[in-house]
Amino acid sequence: MTDFFYLIPIALALGAAGLAAFLWSLRNGQYDDLDGAAERILFDDDKPLKDDPPRQKK
Amino acid sequence: MPTGPSDLGDDLLLASRIAGPGLRQNELSVPTIHCGGCVQRIERLLGGLPEVERARVNLSTKRVAVTWRGDVPPPLISTLTEAGFAAHIHDFAVEEKDGVLRELVRALAVAGFASGNIMMLSVAVWSGADPASRDTFHWLSAAIALPSLAYCGRIFFRSAWQALRHGRTNMDVPISIGVLLAFGLSFYDTLHHGAHAYFDAAISLLFFLLVGRTLDHLMRERARTAVKGLARLAARGATVLRADGSQRYVPVADIRPGMTILLGSGDRVPVDARVLAGQSELDVSLASGESLPQPAGVGDRLQAGTLNLTGALTLQATAAAQDSFLAEMTRLMETAEAGRSAYRRIADRAARLYAPVVHLTALLTFGGWLLVTDDLHLAVTVAIAVLIITCPCALGLAVPMVHVAAARRLFKGGIMVKDGGALERLAEVDHVVFDKTGTLTKGVPGLADPDAVAPDLLAIAAAMASCSRHPYSQAIVAAAWARGLPLTAPEELREHPGTGLEARIDGRLWRLGRSDWALSEPSLRDGVMLSENGRLLGRFCFEEELRPQAREAVAALEAMGISSEILSGDHEGAVRRLALPLGLPYRADVSPVAKVDAISSLARAGRKVLMVGDGLNDGPALAAAHVSMAPASAADVGRSAADLVFLHDTLGAVPEAIDIARKARDLVRQNLILAIGYNALAVPIAILGQVTPLVAAIAMSLSSIVVVGNALRLGRGRSQRAASKGDKLGTMQPAAGMAR
């Protein structure tokens, strides 16, 4: 019976952590370019962009 | 100038903002970015320029943010154009952080958290918790509900308060009353150890409504950003010759009457002005609707917004920007908009009927129960249960969800809707008024019969024309491109504004231009002549090209029972040539004011007019019409005045938009009937006092799901075709950009 005195605060804290994480990611601009993020994961840029010679036209 | 006119170096500097010590940042809009490959290529290209510190592409908004060092902008636009990406400057001034969206999303997150946790506690209560735990859970729910109600509810409370203060009512009034009373009653019951609390109903109601509201806002925002990302057609600034002989690039707003302006070919006239020196031809199609370029010489008056085509001009400003032609159009637009009868959205009309009925029912229930049982608490509980069950949750989602689905579908077809009200108005349309130049036609002439000219002559003509901005030259180049002819730039090429082009190839004098100039024995035939040493070799005729599917669009409109007509600012002959084959009634030589008058008189006759137009001169008419559409190529004011903007070339967008708007109207009606039917079922149960929090939660979720599901039916179907169309556009645009 007294179990939920532990469980409920834990449940609420987990929920609040999720909410805080979402609000942080929103403020951090993680949702500004959803399409771009989906593509960028496929790039394999190990070198800094500036040292790359500009690629020629296809 | 360090950079060519095509690179807009001065404009880049004007549009940039300071991004740090020695650093400036520009945003460019590149509408043809469509995949990860483009992102990588653009970032490498721009990142490879020595001055560029950082280039970052945003694929969702199709924009590039470039940070660069120094005072002279790097050649950003020409670099992109050479790679086949048409780019233009995006103003920071119009770009503000979208505070409303952030507020909505935050409120949505908080409401989601609160409703989830309260629901968890409520389910425990419904499954039969003992009174002591039930009280604890109710107190916990209240502790979560109170701050979230204050945080998420204020959006609704604010709008309801605004409406009440002005003696009106909207959907937010019954929502606010319902939510507040539900919370108040539950809090009272929690204090007195009651069995039922409606905290979950109050908060999940807010959650559902916030979903609808956020989606609605996202839809409008997406259309707004897409339209804002289009190329700006008004001049941003102009090169002014100062008294000491120095030149300076100043913003349009700083130009005063009497200043001397140097206008290169390819620039737009910034303010109303008079020609001091030089000779050129001007493309006035956006300003007046005339399709043929107008010659301009010393002493001629020019309207702001016209495009200088062939020669450099020295101008004297005759009016400041705020007194120019453009500003006059803006003023006309404002009066036209004020004259337009106010449109009440369906949701607001429904709310006006809905709120009194609901509140009266609740009041009667309260009175009835008080009379029968003489129990004040019970009477209040039942009356509030009626309010909760009738809270327009489904109604609040019924309209925005359909509009979001419709806007999504239109977006796939390249049509932007500015708000849901425009869709409702579009569905009522029974008459369409088309502008001619740039709307029914492509705005640039095409070669009438390209096969009539021998390929080698066409190649020579195109080689001569490739350096000219005159629309006829560009039409010849486009025809040569279309046939894959190789172009070799001739040496010694000269452009004579108003007459034509002259080149010397292998010692022979070639001319491309008017017959009395190009030929040694002028004939009276019109068209552009190609001559060698005065001898006629080829003749090019031009015609205005209809937009693709113009004929089909007019036929489709007729099949929908919608009549069409043409109102054009162009001359009689040009309009007739186009109107006759389309079978449309027309009026030519119509001034901007006359266009507004024509539309107002149609409106007085009870017609619901859709105005489709693109020019500056159409701006007031667009604002006056019941609903308006503009192509992406329209003048800036036209685009911002129009309710809908279509991005693809085809005119099929007009019947397609009306069709989807009508389907959306049907779905909105169905949804309203569903929502009302749900109330008709639930209200008697509530009046009888049988609604427990569990029943309320189930009823509310079910009705919302039904309404959302019905709205999503619009999103399906035909998306395949729209997708292939989009691809075609993506591959076509870079080619067109290179041909320019």
C-alpha cells in the first residue's frame, strides 16, 4: 500500500525529466531543420569543410 | 564595382547583419535545394570561398545562412548560380522569431505531461482506490493541474477575454468557462473528500485543443515562410551619383526627389523617375500589365517597379519611395481591403450559435435538478458535467484539422494557403477574374514558330542574343537551348537599345533587330530580323506563351460551374489574341482603380470573385476580391496581398485549389455534424446526471479521434501525382536559371 509513495514521485520525476528534455531541445534549435537532420546523418565528412576542394559539377 | 550586377554585392551588404567582430551574416533563399546531395554541395561550394567563415543549409526552409569576413561580400549568388542553384537574398528584417509557435509548443508539451500524469492517477481512482488513496490522488492531480491550467490555459483565457471585452463571443469563451468551472468544482470536491474529480477532463481538453491550434499555426507559418522565401522583385537600393561625382549605393527609403540615380541594365527602377541620359527598353509587365517592352529615352517618366532591360540609364528621382507608384498601389490596396465585406469564419459562426445553447442547457439543468432534488451541490455537479461534456473539443478540432490536411495537400501541389479562412472563401467562389500578362501567360514571350528558321541561323542569332536581357533575345536563346544548338559567343558584340544587336563575325556585319535598322531595304513586316550586311536571312516572330494547362484550367473551372473573364492592363489587340482561343470574355486597358471597381461591382451583384493576378497593378484588385491567388513570379505586393500563392508554372493550380477547398468545406460540414451528433447523444446522458469523469474522458477522446480521422481522409490520394510534379519542377528550375 505504501509502495506508491515511492512510485508516484518517481513516475512524476521521470515525466518531468522528459518534459525538461523536450523544452531544452526546443530551445536548443533541434527542431529547426528536421529534413536536413535526416539527410546529414548520411554525410561522411571527416575532414573540415574548408580544406575540401569544391567538387565539380556532376 | 568589385562585383557584377548579377551578384547583387551591394544588396548583400545591405541585407546582412553583424554576426560578431569582423563577421557578417547573410541568409539566402535557394528554392531548388531538395536533397542531402544539394546540401553537401552548397556547403562545400560556399565554404570553399576564401572569405566565407561558415555556410549552413537548412533543408526544411530551403535557406542557407552564410557568415563571412570583411566588408566586401563574397560572390555568393553567382557561385550558386554557376552551380545551377538559383538563389536570392532573404531579408532578416521580415524574419522574426516565431514567438507564438514557441509558446504553443511549450504549452502543448506541458499539457501533454500534465494530462498524462493526471490520467495515470485518475485511472487508479476509476479502478476503485480506497477513499484515503483517492483523496491523495485527487490532491496530487490538483497540484499538477493548477500550474498547467494557468500555463496552458492562458492562451484560451486571453482570447476569450478579448472577445468578451468587445462584446463578442468565440469558441474560446465556452472552452474557458468549461475548463475553469470543471477545475473549480473538482477542487471543491477534493476539499470535501468527494468521489469525483474532473481534473483529467479539464487538462486533456486543453491538450486536444492545443494540438489543433498548434497545427493550424504551423500550417499558416509554413505558407508564410514559403512565400517570404521567394525572390524579392522590388529594388532594395540604388546607386546614387552625388554632387562631388562619387557613387554610393543607398537603400530605396533614403532616395529623395532630385537625386541622380545610375540604373544598370537588369535593375529595377527604385522610385518614380525621369530619364536624364541614356536609352533603353523597359519591361513594364509587372507594373502595368503591358507585355511588350516599352522604349525609354531622355525626358521619359518611369514608374517604380519597372525593369530596365537593355541599356544603362541616368535618372532623376521625381518622388520619394513613399510617394512612388508602388506606395500608391499599397494605399489603393488598403482602401480596397477595407471595402471588402468582413468574412466570419465557419468556426466563429458556429461558436456564436453554440455558446448560448450550451450555457442555457447547463443553466436549465442546474435549475431543474435544484427544483427536483433541492440539493445545491448535486445540481452544480450535474450542470458542470453538462458543460464539460459539451465543451467544444471535437468542434475545436473539427475545422483546423481539415484545414491543416487541405493545406498539406495543396502544399504538395505547390500551392500555399495563408490561412484557413481563405480556404473557406475559396470554396464559395463562383467567378474567376484573370489578369493576362504573367498570369494567363508566362510573362515572357516565346518564339512563335522555331522550326521556320534554319538551325544554323538560329544558332547565330542565339549566340548574338545570349548577352542581352531583352525578352525577345532570351526567347531566341531559349529556343536554341531547347534544340540543343551550340552557342559560340561572337567577338565585337554591341547592343543598340531600342533597335537591336550588332555583331561582327568573320568580317561580316550581322544584325538582329527591327527591320528598318537591320535591313538595307526595310520591309513593313513585323518581328525581329536577322541580317548579314543588310540582307535578310531570317525572321523571328514572337507570341505570348500561355501558361501550361491554361486551356484545361478554364475548361475545368467551367465544368465546376465557375465563370471566368480577363481584366488586363494591356492593349486591346494583345488581350484579344489571347482571349479568343480561350473563349473568355475580356476587358483591355483597365487601370488598377478600374479593376477594383469591376470587382466591387461583381461583389455587389452577389458574386464571389476569385482574382488571379501577378502585377503591381493587380495588387488593389487582389485585396478587393473575395479571395485571391498569385503566381510565385508575382510582384512583392501582389504576393503578400494574395490569399494563395502557387509555385509551379501550371495554371492547373487554380481549379485544383478550388477543388480541394470545396472538398475541405464538405469535410468541415461533416465534422461539424459529427461533433453536433456526438453532443446530441452525450448531452441527455449528462442532463440525467450519469456522466462520471470516466464517461467524460472516453466520450471526449472518442469524438476527437473520429473528427481527426475524418479530416485526414483529405490528405490521401493523388499525392503520387503531386510528388512527380514536384520532382519535375526541381530538375527544370536549375536549367531555366542557367538559360538566363
